[in-house]
Amino acid sequence: MSLKIDAVYNNLSETEKRIADYFLIHENEIASANIHNLAATIGTSPSSITRFVQKVYGKSFSQAKIEIARQSESELERSSALLGWNLDYRDMPNKVIFSIQEVCKEVISYNGMDTFEKAVDLIIHAETIYLVGIGSSGIVAQDFFQKLIKLQRKVIYVIDSHFNIMTSLICGKNDVVVALSNSGQTREVCIACEHMKQNGAKIISVTGNIDGKLKRISDIAMVYPHIEDNSARIGAIISRYGQLFIIDLLFIGIAKSLRQSPSDLLQDYKELLIELNK
């Protein structure tokens, strides 16, 4: 719920911000609340709450309550599935599949397709696309790098984190940066993006942390659910699928916007592979 509110918070009126603050603090109580009692508690009117939930959720108050309840249940189910995956190995695939489906749904819910379209437009018109990411996020960055090369986009990605920071020195105002960090706090990623932003580049972040430094310095923040508990996880499992889903939607959007058929886009790439295989 906090991600949806965070996405529109700066555009809310003072009354709506007061409602938003209450929703964030008392999230577990909203699903069972009566709108009139809720309004009295917050010190506002039922109509103000109705306008607020319409702006945030695009639904009536009763419909929004159902969504909030389902989301809470979904989060509990995912948490149980991930923390208990080693207790029942045979059931583990179904739990992971369920979690991936929920993450993909929530990516769309949190960001909305308008955000994807804005990001695609920035990338298409970029002189050069810089990708920044290390660790498990670096694997997703490499995947996006290969996809963009196939679309014949001018793209730069360096696996070495220190050289990745060095590329910020040649990044300019006509360029776009796609930065990936699960925590939103990765030092090497944030340092690189700060320098690139100072040089005038646009920053598109892909992160699981709405409060992270990376999101705050981004022009467009694309958020996915941050599920794994860092103190217990052995690796980014489900969160990685959130990253990949965002990257794949960007790739499809870029390909569709180039006004060429897929076969035309990939023709030079295919011819090059044929040449290499001779």
C-alpha cells in the first residue's frame, strides 16, 4: 500500500496527505474500517477519503479496502512461502511460481503503464544508454545490455564496479542511465548516478526500496516489491524476477516504438551471427 501512496504523495492536498499518513501508520486497520468512523478519527470528511482512495487506487473506498486486504494476505503468503521453502521441497516450485506472479502483478500496480511509457520514451531518444548495477542486479543489467544491443541501441555497461563509476565521467546531458539496485542504497551505483545526474543525464532507477537514496535522485523510479529479508536470505530470488519483469517490459516497449518489424530489427544481428559461425 505504501508504494501506491508514495507514488502520488507529493501531488496530494494537505487534507489528503493527512489521510495518507494515517493509512500508512494504521495499514492493518483500514481493511475493516467504516468510512464515517475513519473520517471522524482522522478529522476529515467521508467525501475527502473517497477522493483520496480514488486518486491513489482508482477505486471506491469499499473496493480499495478489498485490495488492501488482499495485498496484506498476499504479502503474508509470500513471506510464508519463502521462509518455509526448505520445509517442503516438493511444494517449493508452486510457492515460487505464486510469488513470481504476485510480484509481476504488483509491479504494474505500483508503477502504472504511464511510468513505463515515459521511461521507454527517454531511452529511445537517448544518445547513449548507460547501465549501472552490481551483484545480482548486475546480472539483470547484463541481460538488458544484450537486449539493447540486439535493438541496435548505443549502450554501455561495464561489469567492474569501479570502471562502472568511471563511465560517469563521459556521461552527458543527452544520455540516459538505467540503474538497478535491490536495496536502493548500493554505494557504487549511487555514486555513479550522482555524477551522471550532475552531468545532466536522466536517471531511471529499478529498485525495491522506495526510501532508498537511488530513488530520491532518479528522474523516473520503477519500483518492485522488496520481499526477501536481508538478514535471512541466501540470495535475491523473487526480487530478481521483479527486476527482470520491469526490464522485459521496457525492452518490449522500446522494440514496439522503433516502428520496425522484429525481423527488420534483428536482421543485422542475425547476419552478424551467420558471419561469426562460418
